[in-house]
Amino acid sequence: MKKLLVIDDEASTRELLKMSLESDGYTVFVAEDGPKGLEIFARENPPVVLTDIKMPGMDGIEVLKRVKEQNPDSEVIVITGHGEMNLAIQALQLEASDFINKPISDEGLAVALRRAEEKIWLREKLKEYTEDLERVIQETNKELVKRHELEHNIIQTSMDGIIANDRQGKIIIFNEGAERIYGYTREEAISKIHVTQLYPEGQARQIKKMIYGDKYGGPGRLINYSVEVLTQTGKLVPILLSATIIDDKGEEMATVGHFKDMREVKRLEDELLTSERMATVGQTTAGIAHGVKNILHGMKLGAFMIDTGFDKDKPESLRKGWNLVRKNINRVSKMTKEMLSLASTTPLAFEVCSLNDIVEEVCELLAGEISRRGINLVFELDPLLPQVTVDPDGIHTCLLNLVTNAVEAFPEDSSGGQVTGSSREEGEAGVHLEVRDTGECLSEELL
């Protein structure tokens, strides 16, 4: 029975995979983190490992590296979540056999396992093939490959492209996977195509140099190098290329390449980028709306104080009201500038100031709304709080959002609740600002 190790910090994922895989005839070992998974791997040496790519402590990338150190022939399938495409590509470059996305579908899991098992089987058969080939070379000292060997079913039916060429660049192996990528038939490739025609101009020579170098797994090997190849119709197709040089007693005889078609991966990557971009737009819009709403609260309060000053001839109320309006006009201006320079690296405007003053100013802005809802506003400010160096506008915006959220935690028809703004010194740890409320907890969606 085939052994398989599952490493995932989510118990539900481990159990579902264990049940599914055992029903397919696997002997399944499970571990909740990387170190325990590596212990099981050292003891059981399963040929296939499924590992979550993001886990507390040791992540899936480190697990992949450790597994390959212990047994380079083990196949590792990484499990990725939303927005982890870069990590998935990194895993492939570290010789992971494949990746599958959460939530894991039966079809995706089956394809990944089939690829891993095919690579194991193909590696064993290619080892036999190489040993036989070396024996033929030693016995005949003539041709590298015989035609009947070129049509061996193992190579021809691989899901990925496998291409071999001799020292002169003449193609001697061109399997069905290569036909799907390039559009050439095997007969066309072997009889008419030079290996350099499979790449953009100059690319084949560069790849040859990389195989001889040691940057990508060499010398004599190239592992998961991202490159574009040139199809029969002139279209560029992204692939991951792994290649090795076959030699006899130090003399180069041929080059064998393994081509993984990345078009579907790139399509999924583009879809993820689009999805993340749309999510960012939504989050940014929500943040702007939240900030505008808070500023409007302050301007409404200032307008109310100005009206009161006019109606009751109170200059002090006029002055305070106008100061509130003016400050919030400045905040609208600052918000607009920040929106226009969202991607800039302008440093924050640090100043020495009193955090207690900022807390009182924020609470004053929302005092009218707090009073209207029948909510008690309590200050617990440390009178000995030292002045600190911060960006006052940034702290003001943060506290304003916190207090607004605290107020909104109470239903419109509630009364008797309490919002508390507090500050205290914590020695070397710095100073502590806190907003507490006795309102209802936020729903999971709002959180």
C-alpha cells in the first residue's frame, strides 16, 4: 500500500485529506506542524508529502527544503491559500512536484497526486533507461539513442513535455507533452527542427550556459527555470524548464529537458491578482467612506456650535465651532492629498505632543453623537503622561475610528452604555492608549 504524509496546522484539513486518501488506498500519516511532520518523514520515508505552505513556526517552504535534503527523490505537493501564488512559484522552483489550492477539490488533489506518482515512476524508469543507455554506449560506442528506445511509452505519454537533443542540437526525443506545448508533431520535430528553433532568438544559447553553471542546480543541471518558448505559430508560452546533461565518462552526449506548461498557472495568477485588486479597491473605498463620515461628524458638531453662538450671542461657542470646522476642513484636504499620493513614500509628520489632548479632542468631536444616543463618555487619562513624538494626525485618525466604532457598537435605540478613553504610562514599554465600550460584539463579517 502506498505511503503518504499530510502536514497541515488545520485539524479539519488533515482529517478530510486522511479520510479521502485512505479511501483511495493510501496509508496516510498526519502531522499538525513541520517538526512533527519531519519526524514522521524520517521514520516512515513516504514517497509523497502534502504540506500546507503557511503554518505557524516552520512553514511549508522550509518543510520542502528539509524533505529534499533527506530524500531528493521524495515528491512534495504544497497546499496554498488565496493570494499565495508567489509562494507556490517559489515552491516549484525548490523542486516541489505541484501545488493545490484551498479549498481542496477532489479533482485537483487527484491531478496533483497523479503528477507526483508519474514523476516517481518516470524517474525510476528513466534511471533504468539511462543505465541501459550507458550500457549500449559502452558496448557499441556509436549512437546515443536507438529509434525503438525513443518511442518508449514512459516518455511519450508524460503529461509534461520531454525533449532530448544531441550535441549538435538535433532533436532525438519529442514526446506527446511537447507536441501539446509546441504544436509540432514528433515527426516534424525530429526530422526538421533544430533545438534552437524552440526558443526565442539567443535563448537556447543562454540556457546552455545556465546548465553548465551552478546558479540553478548545476553544474550539468538546470532546475525549474522560468522561460518562454516559441511555438509553431510564433506564440510565446511560459514554462518551467528542468534540464540535465547526459555524459559518458565526462564526454557530453545529449541534453534532456523537462518542460512544465505554466499557461494555466499564469491564468490562475492573473485571476488572483484581479481578485486581490478588486478587494483592495473595496477596502480602500470603505476606509475613505469611514474617514469622511468621521469628518462630517466633526463638521456637524462645529456647525451646531456656530448656530448656537449666533442664536444665543455666545462668542465662545462661535470660536469653538469655527475651530472644529476649520480643523475638519484641513483633514478633508489632507485626506485628498493622501488619496492622490497613495503610493508615495513621504515620511510621516512627527511632532512632540500630548496624547491626552488628542484623546480629548477626538471625544469632543463625537460628544454630540454620544450624548444623543444616551451613552456615557468617561475619561481615564493619566495626568502625568509624558509628551511623545508621533504623527498627531495619524493618531487622531486612528482614535477617531476607534471611538466611532465603539459608538456604533450600540444599537440606535439603546441607552445606558459607556465608552471609555484611557491613557497610561508603561515605563520602558512606552505609553498606552485604549478605547473601551460596553456595546455588542461585532459580527464575524464586520470584524
